[in-house]
Amino acid sequence: MATSNGYWAARVRWMWRFVPGSERHWGKAGLRLAFLTHRWVGIVTCLLFAMWFASGLVMLYMPYPSLKPAQSWARAQPIDWARVGQAPAARDARRITLEMRDGAPVWRIESREGDTRILSAEGGSIAPVDAAMALRVANRFAGPVRQVERIVDDQWTVAGGFDRHRPLWKVALDDAAGTELYISSLTGQPVQRTTRTQRIWNWLGSVPHWIYPTILRRDRQAWRQAVMWVAGPCIAVALTGLWIGILRLRAGRRRYRGGRMTPYRGWMLWHHVSGLAGGVMLTTWIVSGWLSVDPGHAFAGGEAPATVMREYAGRAGEPRDLERLARIAPNARSIEWSGDAGFARIAIDRASPQPRWLDQATLAPARAADPLRAAMLVPGGRRVAREWLVQPDFYWTDATRLPLWRMRFDDAAATWLYVDPISGELVERQDGTRRAYRWVYTLLHTWDWPWLTAHSWVWTGWMWLWSLAGLVLSISGVVLGQRRLRRPARGKG
């Protein structure tokens, strides 16, 4: 114990010479605590760092599985207009969609409270989505089926976005890719698809990176707490390591023997240099990753009152002129009636790459309009700017949803609204808090800066550069930690 105390006392006296005025702010105990934290907590966290950097590189090339609306639309059946009867009476519906389900036309009716019900477009009752129907849907969608099973969730459907579709029918296809398709028990449509390659690589990528095992992710609050408590010690190790690394660096005249800027050799040299080179980026990634679950909901932002949102959503209207619609869109896969912002619209194949929009009253092509009613979504605010957004920028990066109206308001929250110019739908609401979150989390974690993402090879090189620096830092830390843990055992021998 005396030897250990003497070692730390000498270390503190040596380092204190390089911290001007430090005696006014820190004590010897604080510096010793920093060393101890970095050394002993770092033994575990370097394993986590190595896992995060390696899995992050996997995610550059293999994202989490998803079934895009356009992919589902491409395999959908054209509406059998000859079998479509009278439209349903649904005066308070927010959206009404005509589509096919298991070879028969149906009406999908979404209320302004978010509920969904399915009605037959031919009249009569709707058959439940059972295993036989799931098999037929999957067969039409993707090919021969090997197995069908009913599940509540699994690793690829555990997110809350699938809740309204549960239970799900998991269909294993008889193909070389090992495809698995998930059929909604509500709509009878595919909602997720994975392949064997996606599943294998995501077990090495997204699942460990997000700390996303099914048993933990089923409870969102437990998962959020796990991410916060795992990331917290990692932040402490990163910050103390960056501080210690700077203190141990001699860049002026008083260098180490041989003119060296670092006193270390071997693995410690790799750890020191990679820590200095990538320490700031490592800290940025760890802190922004911790912020990904929004601790304390500090960046939740505001919302319009529910009654105002329902009023803005409006009513879908009454489907009519179906014979004329059949002539206008004989091969349509879906027809949707909506009334957002007072715009009575009909969307033909909305999920397609080139949807068509009609005015409900005239069935003429709909044109972009200024959604004046959007001001009701910002009570107490006055619109001070309106921008026609046609290119992604720092606050809107999804080019597939452009163009949009971006409207700015002078309320206390500095609210911005992104509104679809054709349908009037509110696409996103941002206030100052959410825009700050965009900077401290999304931009600093994924680096989806417009210029970088426009030059994909630059973005990829940037991510590889710092990920490799992080891997060197992490692996060297693991090696040093292992040696440190084995040192007492050698002494006993």
C-alpha cells in the first residue's frame, strides 16, 4: 500500500506542473480519481468501445432491415374495380383507402384518433388474417412458402411501430436468400422483410450497436435506462482519457528523452497517440449516442394540442365518382381520400415513386397551395416566413419527401412546420429544442451533413478514418487492461 501511495504521489506531483492554477480548482484526490476511473472503468468500457466502432462500420453497409412502402406497393395487386361496390359511410374518418386484400377489394378507414378498421368493398364481412391468408399473401408477394408461424414479435419486429399490426404472421419463404416476410393481422399486408444475409450482419451491426436484444427492447423504458447507464461510464472514461492524454503530452521545448512528445512505448504509445488523434471524435460519438435516447426527455419539444391536430387533419370526405376514378386510374393499386389542412385530395398510388394527386371535387390534377390553416398548429404564434424547400439542408435531410413548405413562427418555442404542398399533411414539427437535438445528436453521431452526404466517398472515408482510430484506441486499451489485471496474479506466483 505504501508503494502504491508513493507511486501516485509522484505521479500527481509530476503532472501538477503542467496544469496552471490547478491548485485553485482541483485537489490531488480529484486527479487520482481521474486516473483510477480511466484505468479500471476503462478495462470494461474499451470492450464496449471496440464493439461500437466495429458494429458501426458494419452499419455503414448493412442497415437495419425494413420494408419500404414503395417496395410493398410494387408487389400489391391492382384494384379490381368491377368488384367495388358502394363507398362506406365514414364521415369522421381522417383517411379512407381503397386497396386489395387477399385478392378482394377493401376499404381501410383511419379515424382521427388513430384507429384503423377494414371493410369489404363488395359488402359482407371481412375474413380474419389467418395462416392460410398469410400464406397466400406471401406467395403472391414473393414466391413459394416453406413455413408459417404466428408470433407477437421477434428481433426484427420488436419496435413500437409494429404494435398495431400484432400479432404477426411470420412466413419463411422457400428461396436461396432465406427471406422471412411478416404479415399484419390488421391489414393482411406485408410490413417487414428480412433475408439471411441481413439477419447475420445485423447481429454484428445494429443489434449490438444499439444494445438491441429483443428481451431488453420489448420494454422501451428498460432499454432506455440500459443505454443511459452503459453510456454514462463510457463518457467518464473518454473525458478522463482525453484530459490525461493531453497532460502527458509534451509539445514544447521540454520534451521527453530523445525529443519524444509522449513518454510511452509499445501498446501504451498506440493508446496515447490514437487517443489524442481520435479522442475528441470518440467523446462526441459517445455523448451523442447517450443523447440518442433523450435522457430526461430534455429534447422532446412541444406539440400542438390534440384537439387542434384532429381539427387540422380534417375529414377524408365521401368517396364518390368511383366509375370515373376507375377510368382515370384503371391499374391503380391504392386510392386514398384525405382532407389535411382543408385540402380535399385523392392520392393515386401514394406509395409509388410518382404518385398522382387529384382534387376531390373536380378529379382534376391537384396543384401545390399555401396551407394557411397550418397557423392553427402554433397557438399564439404568427407566421414570419414561408420557404419552398427543394434541397436538403441541416434541418431537413430526407430528399424523398421534397418539395415541402417550411413555415416559421414567432412563438416562444420558435416553431417550424414542414407541410406537404399537395396534400397539406403536416410532415414534421420542429421547435428550437428539436433543432438543438438535431445538432447535438443526429449531426454529430451520423455526420449526415449535406455536403458530406452529397459526396458519399468523402463521408465514407470520414467515418472509416475515425472508426479505425477508435478501434486502435479500444483494442490497445483492452490489451493494456488485460495486462494490468494479470499483473497481481504474477506477483502471487
